[in-house]
Amino acid sequence: MESYYLDWANLLLRWVHVITAIAWIGASFYFVMLDNSLEKPQDPESLDKGVGGEQWAVHGGGFYNMQKYALAPKRLPDHLHWSYWESYSTWLTGFALFTMSYLWNASTYLIDKSKMDWQPGAAIGVALAFFVVFWMVYDGICQVFGRRKNGDTIVGVLIALFIVFATWLACQWFAGRAAFLLVGAMMATTMSGNVFFWIIPGQRKNVQALREGRPVDPVHGQRGKQRSVHNTYFTLPVLFAMLSNHYSFTYTHKYNWIVLLLIMLGGAAIRQFFVVRHRFKLGNAGNPLPYALIGIVVLGLTIVWMKPEPAAAPVAAAAAPAVAFKDVQKVLEQRCFMCHGEATQMKNVRVDSPDQVAAHAQAIYQQVVVTKIMPMNNATGITDEERALIGRWFQAGAKTN
């Protein structure tokens, strides 16, 4: 029953997490587009009010006029819309999912004993340290170098190098699936940290100063803008890291850390295309197409590089040795009963009886033979020969009698 309720909690949390993430990313993408699509207003009334840029849009049968003030309107309205709960809700639900799926079952999902044979408590502590240490190093880089000459370039290079190191380290210490998710969660934590520690507090200080008639310190706006830009470029890499657990050929690759870095690089380049294209349409930037081409080329070369070796010619059906179900049962008993037997039924799946095996034959074949996801992190040491045996059994009709 514990597994059943955990599955429901996982489903509902994941649902809420996706909803809040869509809201956060959608708002972020919208404001980046808006900032890069503003034109100087032509009417004297807007100029007199202090409007620095505006955008006219049509949506849902109505016309909208979005205006951005060079500093602030002469009188602040009583009610201001703040965009931050989307970020906080996304992080809270994401961390809850990470805790439930990876920390709660660290021995199964987080630890790969062929890489690091440590106790669950140690693995959990190190995983959580990734969040804290990455934020501290990232934040330190931004504060130390962010306002220097060529600060944005220096910060960007240093952060990129640190991401490379953190990705390599995660893939050396943790199971591939967990490592990919950990890198994405580490970057997503930093994105929410930017909102929580810098963007919103800076905006609150500026609003308070304006309401009290005091000069506004421009550093708050500069820092908020810098962190917001970083969040924009983190978005597509983080989304891939979060989706990667569905595609085992990425995180089980021999050089999985390079795979993750290449796909994140391609995503960041494609994001740059969308950022620049809005300014390009107004004549304020060069053609952004090269960024998209770079991203596509990086992804294309990664696909070619990861291409598996051609499979050997299949053995003729007449020559292939017959597989008795009792042989399949032996493999399942040794490699699968631990998590899918009478005592424990992970994901509500049992394979300790012929009827149960017949009911899950397709899933067994896909998980054990095709994707090789199961056993998780190969914790029970299934061999390639045993996977091949299950494959021949399924292709011969998956008989259980």
C-alpha cells in the first residue's frame, strides 16, 4: 500500500509541478519577448508620462498596449502585480518530487554502486550539497565579477565552466538518471534563488524608495536584469535535464556527462535565437539564425556521435535456441523479485507468478531488453546474456506454460 500511495503522491505532485513550471516559464518568456520588442512611443502623451518603450499587440480579438517606463510612473498605483509565486511553487513541488523519487529511495534511484558504494545518508547529503554549493559559487561569481568591465562575459564563462565541472562530478558519483536530474535541479534551484534573493527584494527596495520619494539605487535593477537573463538561458537546459529520465540512452551512455552538456549547449543556443529575433525584427540586432543553426548542429552531431553500433544479424528462427519459461523465471527471481515480488511491488508491478509475468510481458521486454532501464541502475547485476534470453522468450511469443 505504501508504494500505491507514493505513486499517487508522485503523480499529483508532478502534475502541479508541470502546471507551475509552465506558468513560470511562460511568464519569463513573455517578459523577455516584451523587453526585446519595445519601440519608442510616438505620441507626446506617452512620452510626457515617462514611457520609455511600448508594444502594441492583438490577442483574443482585443488590442493591448504594453508600456514600460524609463524609471517609473509619476505616481505608483496602489496595486502592483508581482511575478514570483510561479517560481517558488515550481521549486517547492520540484524539490518534493526529488525527495520522494530519489532521496526517499536513494538506494534504488540515487546510488549506483559501480560508481560510488556509499550509504544512503551520505548520498543524500552530497546530493543536497550540490544545490547549496552551486548556488554559493554562482552567486559569488555574479557578485565579484558582475559589475566589472566585461563583467557579463566573465560571469558567463565562469558559470559555464562551473556547470561543466558540476555535471562531470554528478555523473561520476551518482546513477546516470539521478545525475541528469540533479544537474537540472541544481540549476533550477539557482533560478529560484535569483528570484528569491535578488530580483524580488531589489524590486521591493525600488518600489519602497519611489513611494517614499527617495532616489532609486540603480544597482537593484542591474542585478535583477543580470539574474533574469541567466534564468532565461538556463531554462531549456533545465527542461531537458528534467525530461531526460524518460530516455535512458542519454544517461546510460559511457560519456553521459558530455551528452548532457552538449544537449544543454544546443538548448541555450536555440534560446538565444528566440531572444535575439525580437530585437532583429525591430532592426536592433543582427540576424539570429546562426544561433539556431549552431544549436541544431550541436544536437545533430550529438545524435550522430551517440549512434549505436549496427546490431549483428539476427539468428534464424529455426537456429535460435528455444527459451523455456522456467529459465526466464530464474532470471526474474534473481534480478527482479527484490522490487517486484510478494514483499515489495514497486509501481504496483509483480512478476513472481506466470499470470503476472504474462500480464506485464510487454513492459518487461521494453524495460529490460529494449531500454535496459530495469533493474534500476542494474543493482541486481543482470547480464547481457540474461537480457538476450528474455528478449528471445518475448519474441517467441512470451509463453508462460
